[in-house]
Amino acid sequence: MRPRLIVGNWKMFTTAASARRLAADVVRGLGPGSCVGVVLCPPAPYLGVVGEVVRDTAVVLGAQNVYPEKDGAFTGETGINMLLDLGCRYVIVGHSERRHIFGEDDPFINRKTKATLAAGLEVIACIGETLAQRRRGETKTCLEGQLAGALAGLTAEQIRHVVVAYEPVWAIGTGMNATPEQAQEAATEIRKLVQGLVGEGPARDLPILDGGSVNAANAATLMHLPDVDGGLIGHASLEVDQFLSIVRSAA
Ligand code: PGA
């Protein structure tokens, strides 16, 4: 049985006060003994605040980004040691906003993946095609390239600490989610590609998340597809009722 996971990506939203409140509301609403893993990824400046709220609860702290060095002269960046220090357990890499707004390429994403795994943290590797790529019939090629890029050089054992999030770029923040057929088709493809890279066992056990405009209304179907094990939730993770409803849908 693969673990079920719902990840809240708060992007560049919240204040210190609202981040603390939102995290506390999620912890309270979730209660003890949830069978769905819940990860909250606040903006970097609020990792400490949220980390304090979720410490010793069922909720886990994740980072939206990392610079792939422990520490050093990298002005403005957040190193892996800092994320460890703050109690992070997961790091999102390869998010489409990092790829498209900040120009991150596959080799750089691969460095982040390796640095995160070397520190003993879990990776949430995001991949997904643009609308133009989908229209040109290039979805599979795109997923293949991004997956091979992000996971290059990893052993089967390391892949056991990776979660892949399928997030079609055209669905992120647009209110236009992948249909259950599209999400399942992509997830099957991802599992097949990972099998080609590191073999059947790790591919079968790989948790795959669906993302891009997942909300309380569409989660019930999307979270229960045969190859989908949870979701990466952006805007809907900023509203506690909606986020908790998605978590319940995934159970
Ligand atoms: P969205 O974002 O749910 O707001 O579409 C998802 C994401 O960017 O991870």
C-alpha cells in the first residue's frame, strides 16, 4: 500500500500571523490518527513559525524550495542545513513556477533533488506539460524529459524518498484541472517511466500526487484514481475548510 499524501503549497501568500493561524487550524481540524499524511509548505520566512505550530503533531513541515548547498556565500538563498534546522521533512523541487518564472532547468533541479536526499529529506518532484505541449501531443515526451532530468543518477533506494507530483502547467492556478482520465493517464505513464529508470519495485511504491486547481469539489474523484496517491494543493490549501475537505477526500 502506498502512503496517501496531501501537500499544501502556500506559495508566496500569508503573513506570520495568518500562517500561524492556518497551520494551527489544520492541526486542530485534522485531529489525531489521520490516515493521510499532511505536509504544509509555507513561504521560507514562515517555516520557523509554522514549524513551531506543527511540532509533535501529525502535520509535517515542507519547504517550497532549496538552494542545493548546505550553506555558503549564496545571497538571498535558503540552504539545505537551514531547512533541516527548521524541522523540514520535505522539499518541493521542479515546480512549474520555479521552472518558468525563475528559469530553473533540469540539471539544476537534479542538483536540488540530490542535495535534499543527501540531507535525509524527502523530495516532492514536480513535472508537467504546458498547454502547447499537450496540444502538440508532446505530453509524454515532456514528462519523460523532466522525470529523467530530475531523477538523473539516483539509485532505486534514493527514489524511495521521492514523491512525484504531476502538475500540468495549464492547470496551475487557472481553475482548469486535469480530468480524471488525463490525471490517471499521466500517472500511469510516470509509473512506467520510473520503472524504466529504476525497476518495478520502486515504481510500484512511488507515491504520485495530482496537482493544479485541485479543490474540495474535484478532489473526491482525482484523489481516488488507481495511480494517484494524493495531491499538491495550491490556492485551496489557503482555506482551512477546503484543505481539510481535500484531506478527507483522500482518506
Ligand atoms: P493550484 O496550485 O492548486 O493553485 O493550482 C498548485 C501548485 O502550484 O502546486
